[in-house]
Amino acid sequence: MHALEIDRVTVRFRDGEGWTNALTDVSLDLAPGEFLAVTGPSGSGKSTLLAVAGMLLTPTEGTVRLAGRDVTEADAKTRTDLRRGGIGFVFQQPHLLASLTALEQLLMVARLDGDRSKEAEQHARDLLAQIGLGPVLHKRPSQLSGGQQQRVGIARALMGDPKLLLVDEPTSALDHERGVAIIDLLRTLTEERGLGTLVVTHDLGTLGPNDEVVRLVDGKLAMPEAAH
Ligand code: ADP
Ligand code: MG
């Protein structure tokens, strides 16, 4: 079963007097353990695609399925429940809270769900250790590098044990070497955890030679291109 299926999705926005198509007839599937990079120029529909995949936006036409379930018409409560249990989001900037340590950033996710258990804390410690942040558990964002902060954001996205990871421009605030390391980490986590991972990036140089890449141009999927 696919983690995500986007089937002939069109998203149309009102634009002054007329309408703009942010996405036109886009279809793609993501299997568990599959890492897919989405590239394309600014304004080509990349963030809109992530918003549709994350049920933050209902498409004008087409169907979205999560783990085989049609969620296109799901109501707000169902969407929230499915997002909480099934989807992790990673953004360009991790938006960490300045006063909280790395560990506390993750614990906050569990606490917002009413979970103050020892198990949740152990889960957070394990995730941070897996991501190489074991030694800096108790540091605050100002004491962490940009790459370490982005890793905290990735660990936080995994707190709910998602099956789908949606990542928007994770390397754009990082230097090349740290960007490559973040992409490597996302690829490894995808394999180890059987995630379906969709990574939007215009930074093809951070991808590996075997990464699967699709390209959006004016809201349409264009011919795939090789990384490098
Ligand atoms: P990208 O992430 O590739 O830069 P976006 O998905 O943000 O592209 O935007 C795709 C197109 O849709 C752009 O033309 C943008 O102006 C338009 N668009 C995106 N969101 C909205 C919105 N909420 N209202 C109107 N137009 C939008
Ligand atoms: Mg964008």
C-alpha cells in the first residue's frame, strides 16, 4: 500500500479577476521507504503540492489518499487526527522555541497531545540520539548550529511516528556540506523507518546520484531529471 497517492490533482486559486492554476493534473505515488525529491523554479507549485499531501489544502480537482484511505473530502477533525498520527512536517526553518532545550522541543509535541509519560521522554531521547544529537540534548537553539537546529526539527517531526514525511526546502538556510548531511539523514531515516518522504528542494547539488527526482514547471510535472 502506498504511503501517499496524489491522483490527477489540480489546485486553482482566485487571482484578482481570474484564476491561477498552482497545480495542474499532477499525479504521484510514494511507497513506504521511498525518498522522492521535488524540484522546480520558484512559483512552480512545490509548496502547494506539499500542502495538498499534508491535507492543509483541499485540491480543486483530483484525489489524495493516505495509506490507501481517500482523504480528499475528510472533515477538519479527521484531517487533524490523521496529521497528528501519520504525517511529519519539516520546514525551511525549524521554528524552535528559544527558551527550550532540544529535548524539551520534542517533549512539547507529546505534551500538546496530553502525553507526559516516561515513554514519551525515552522516545524523544532515542530519536535525538539516533539523529546524532545525544550530546546536545540539553542545549537551547542559540547554542546549536544551523544544521543541529534543523536536525532537532526533523526529530520533532518524527515524535508521532509518522508514515509520511513532508519536507520543504530543508537545506536552503545551510551551507553546502551541512545541506548534504541533512539530505543524507532524511534518506537514511526514510529507509530505516519505512517512511514515504517527499522533499522539496531547488538545491539539486545536495541530492545523491541515485535519488529519484521529479520537476514541477508551471504547476505541471515535467520530465524527470538526474541529480548533478
Ligand atoms: P513554489 O513553492 O514552487 O514556489 P507555490 O506552490 O508556493 O510555489 O505557488 C505556486 C503558484 O500558486 C504561484 O503562482 C503562487 O503565486 C500561487 N499561490 C500559492 N498559494 C496561493 C494562495 N494562497 N492564493 C493565491 N495564489 C497562490
Ligand atoms: Mg515554496
